[in-house]
Amino acid sequence: MTTLQTKPLFVSTFLSHSSADSELVEAVAKRLRRRGILTWLDKNELLEMGPLDTVLKQAVQQQATLTIFLSEAYLKSEWCKDELRWAIEAQEGTQHILPVYLGNPLQLVKSHDLLQSRFLDADANRVNQLGYVCQQNSTGIDPDAIAEKIAVTAYRRSIPNSWSDVVIVLDQRGNGPRRGEPDLPDHIVRLNAPALTFRPSLQPRQKAELLTGEDWEDMAKTVSSAFYSIPGDLRNGTRRIRILGGAQTGLFWAVGNHFDRTTRVELYSYDWKGEVMTNKEQGDLTPLTGGDPNCARLITDDENNSTNTQGEAALYVGSDGYLQDVQEDIGHLPLYWIETKTILSEQAMPLVADIIASIKRLYQEEGVRRLALYWGTASSVALLTAANLTTHSLPKIKYMERDRAQAKYIHLPMPEDS
């Protein structure tokens, strides 16, 4: 681990707000974290030692953008005035400042000395600083709508259209609080590539955290929306996505689903030891060839009659340690098994080729049209497998992830399923 970076690397924003608006801002912060934005929120981050004004000034000036929640209460806060002044001092212009107007924009801007000279047009009768005007509806202000606007601004500010590398940190599982910048290995820091950090909540990490149900669907949908908002045309030249961090395998699958081989993106997935699994050698837009179509063997027992009259089947990829959990979940579906051990970097793509070849065989020879895919091996392999499931001549995949705490499998719908 290192502290070699010399400039802001993470796509980030400082949330400047009054205490009166804290509830709304905390809700926005959660939505931003699911969109890959590092959010500096005083409640979570202000744990550093040193003079308060020094810590705040440093935090404001280190973030790529500043979001100000401009309200009547904000205008009365001396701390908020200082934060805005520090942000203006840090960068030329005001393009890095995104105002969220919690009231009439013109009235609010005219009431702030620093803003009226920068946000008003020459006639001082119109606000020319783009921002988000909160609309009060029957259910109140929508934090996600605010977060989406902030996120798009942060992406454009931090990620050039011509980017060659983007780092994705999936910061879900582990120990300790989810705060500050995650540590990156030296070789990743030296890329000077923009980094998106996805965090499911403001709560501390858990080793076996598993998002399910509506919470999972929201996370998967929001992450996918963030990817669509990354500047640049993914089909214009080869780009590299580098994935780090600890998360449930479903998140890796969702990333691979989005950046599939038709996007001309090379995927690099790093484990906690720094080992990388990649599809770099596969080539742009090239279908994966090879693989053993017969490596998925049919498992039979008294409870599984191995008949498939409805075009459905189950495939388990993993070791024998979780096989019983799968068998208890599948009902009367025929079950196929690709047995795996510990996967080394050089074994990843051959295993992916075996999985793809087996799924094609089940579709073409066994008439399988709906396949429950039970995952029990490396997250990186899930990422690279999902990136290769792009053809219409494959069954519809139902992704199943193991709940460690309950020792059972859970269905995780993907955004592409709908």
C-alpha cells in the first residue's frame, strides 16, 4: 500500500451543508456512494486529529468537486462560508462547484456575497451556475435525483472522454468503517487513472455482507446506471477497467454483464494478494473459443430425476463443499456440475472457456432455455464469465449466490434481466 498519489485520483465530492439539512444530505450521500462517488461528509469523516478549520480546508481542497446545499440555513453558517471560500481558492472558475438549491436560486445566490459575484449573469437577474433545483412533491425531495445530478457532474469533472484506464473499487466486504479513500496498490496509483468507489451504505464493513431482495436490486441498478454515465464511447478504441476490493460475487457478475466483450473493454480483476485475472488476450469483440463442452457432468440422486421437460436446468460451478447446498435448493431440476479447486491467474480464462462451452452445449444439445447458475468459485471468474455471455443462442441465466450466514443460495436478479 502507498501514499504516492500526488493529485486527487478518486471521483469525489465534498458535501457542504448546514446542520439543519443533515438528514437530506446523509440520504444523498448514501445514494452517491452507490454511484461510485467518494463523499466527504463531516459526520462520517471528521475524525482526524488537528485544528477543525485546517482539517476541513484540506478536505475541501482535496476533493474533485464541491457540492453546496444552498438553503437559508446555509447562508447563516460561517463554516459553510469558509468551505465555499476554500473551494474557490483551490481551483480556477466554478465548474467544480455544484449547487443544490433548497429554495429559490436567485434569492439564495443574491443573499451570498461570494456567490452573487460568480453565479449571476451580468444583469444580476439570472443565475447562470448550473445546479439542481429541488422540487418538492407529494413524497418530499428525492435524494436519488439529487445524487444522480451530482454524480454526473463529478464523472465529467474527473473522467476525460479519452480515458484509457478506469479503476473500480467494490468496497463492500471486510472490516472497519467505510470512510476516506481506500488504499490502492502502487501499480494502480501510478496509472493516475480515475477511480470509482462503490459502497452500499455508510455503515461499517462486514466480512460476509450480502445484499438481497430490493436492496440488491437497487444496488445493481444504481451501479449499472453509473457505468452508463461514464464519459467516452466504449466502442471507440480499447479501454481497460481494473476492479479491486471485496464484494459479493453478484457485484462482480453485474460488472462483467455491463462491460461485456461487445464494449471493447479489457477487464482486470485483482484479488487481495494482488494477483490479476484478465481477458486481455481474448481480443476486441472476439467470441471466446475452445473450452471443454463436456466438463459439466450430470449429477443424479433420488431427489433429482434428471429429466428436463420444461427446458430448465441448473449448473453449479464450484468445489464439492457447497454441492449439498445446491442440491437442496434446485428441487427437481437436472443439475450439472463443473468442479473447481483454487483458481490461479493463468487458469481463469480456460475455466471461463469451459463454462461458456458447457452452457452452449446445454442450450444446443439438451434444449436448456433457462439455466439457474449456482456460483461457488472465484469472483474474478464470475466477472470474466459474465462478460462472455452475450449471444442470443444461450439460455437465460438466473444468477444464484450463496448466503454464507444461512448456508443457502439466493437469487440475485441482474439489471439486464428486466
